Amino acid sequence: MRMAENPLYIKAKSFIEQFYQENKLDDQACLRRLSEVSGSIEECGTYEHTYEELSYGAKLAWRNSNRCIGRLFWNSLNVFDRRHDVTEEQVKKSLLEHIESATNGGKIRSSITIFAPSQGGSDPVRIFNHQLIRYAGYKQEDGTVVGDPHSVDMTVFCHNLGWKGEGTAFDVLPIVIQIKGHDPYYFDIPKELVKEVEITHPDSESFNELGLKWYAVPIISEMKLEIGGLEYKAAPFNGWYMETEIAARNFADEARYNVLKDTARAFDIDTSMNASMWKDRAIIKLCTAVMHAFKKAGVSITDHHTASQQFELFERMEQEQNREVTGDWTWLIPPVSPASSHIFHKQYNNTWKSPNFFYQPSMLDEKKKLKHGCPFSYHQQ
């Protein structure tokens, strides 16, 4: 096969040329780099990104993320290169460092930690968790769930590994990783690294008695990062929360914590008829509480109106660079008062560009079929 027809080289060439063009680097240097990449693919079947390419590629992946409303800040992403991590202890250390650095005492820093890419069908590092920090969900005999229903399967899987939670509504799950196809390995996140916010409302003690809280940093850890044809299947990344993500989804969704009716009752809102708009009123109370609590705790957060305005600025800046802003309209519109956002009144091309973050088969889906007592010798730190 001619190199010009090699699928990996085609993707690599497209990215390398974009990297050199957008960073206004020398054309001859670009040609030399493409020659290096071509030679590496011909000899080894793959190539390796420089740190500068890796860092810029990760930033481009954020800029190209169709479902993200927070792309204005794409170029401020902190990139941690951990491609050299080959042991469980090294990966554990890097993940904990990511949590600590990204949390930054509450002043959240957008960050990504990138482990070695897949090669020859082998994955050097995989992460089982949906997010590095996530609450457990305990299914009860009557079918109800204590904690986060989204985490029930992961909680059962962790129990089968030997982990035991306290059984509260807000137990932080351990992180589960796999190195080079070996047995899954889990470890707890030190409590001092998990910054949590007690969700209180300034106008209701009854609401405060619900005892809600949420963690400060959403670190997505189950998606793969693709740059120039290379797939980094372990590349956890984070921004900061928009208040509706916690209030209108994590708390209000019937399939999650489902506290909408409890919130309404705490504010003496009549829930007997839909015409009272009790759901709308309760969601606004939740949004207000989340914003109030995060601000009081000194933790970075944005509201959905500000996020929409920031996205509009991002669109203008991209237009000035003659770059099309792709997007998934169903994800970009906020779940509360969507028609108040300019996004609601626009259409977007939902083509996914590269580099980007892509969904991949969940490690949990692949492993959860294993029954407790299987021959794997799971271990813990």
C-alpha cells in the first residue's frame, strides 16, 4: 500500500498540517515532520506525537466537541502527558494528581491526563469509571436505590472486586483501572482530595434538611481521545459545572436522585396539579441552591445563561478564523429555559471533526457479566 493511501497516515497528515498551520510554523518543518511520521508508520505501523502535538491535539478535541457549550476556553486546557505510565501505581498517582490539580482548592482548572495510546489491538491503560469522582448507587430489595441510580451496575461491580461502601446516598466510588489487559485494580480516592459542596438554599431551612451535596469537579473518564488517527482510550478530562447539570439533571431526573417533589414540598409548592408549574418552580429553586452553594464554597461554576453567552462569543471568534462551529443542538441547549438562549433558535452541523473525544465500549459493560467468584484474582490498594 502506498503511504498516501494508508488510513493512519491520511489522518496523521491532516492533523500535522493543521497543527503547523494554526501555530504558524515553518512549512519546511512540517514537511520534515510528515516525513518522520511516514517513516515511522512504514517501519513500525504507528507513530508518536510530540508533546506539543499531543497538547494542541487535546485542545482541538475540546474545540471540536459538538456537545460542549463551554468551548470558549479550549485553549486554556492543562495537558498532563502520562504516556510513560506503565504500572498500576504510576497510573494511580497520575489520576490522583489530576484530581488535586484540577480541583485547585475550588478554583477549577480545565485539565486532561493522557495515557499511552492503543497499539496493535492492545490498550495500555483503561478506566472503568464514567467519571473519576462519582457517587455509588445501592439497589434495595424493594427496587429503590440509595444514592445514584446511574451507578448501580458500577457499584455492584466494585463490590464484586472487594470494595465495601458505607451505604449512604453520597459514597464516592473507588477508581477501577486495567493495565495491559491484566486484572482490574481498584483504589479509593483519599477523602481530602474529594472536594464536595453542601447544597443549601438561602431561603429555606426545610430544603437544607434534605442533606444534598455534590462533588466539585466533573472528570469524564470513559471516552477516548483521538488525535491524528491515534486513539488514547484513557484520557480523563474536566471543565467545571454548569448549574443545570447538577440541579436539573443529577438531582431532578427521575432516573437519578429524583428530588424534585421533595424540593417543591420544602418550599410549600403545590404538587397536586401540573398547572401549578411546580416542576418548573422546583427546578429553579434547585438551580438557585446549587449556584448559591458553589459560590459560597468558593467553587467554580457557571449558570446556563452565562454559558450560552460565552458560547455565542466562541462562535464569533471561530467565525473570525473562518472555522465552522459544529454542534449537537440537543445537547447544547440548556435543560432549563432553553428558548432564552440564542442556541435554541439556530441550527448546527452535527458532523464530528477530528481531533475529538469519542464514545467507546464501556469497560464495565465488557466486564460486568463476570460473576462474583470468577477465576480473576482482583486486588486492591
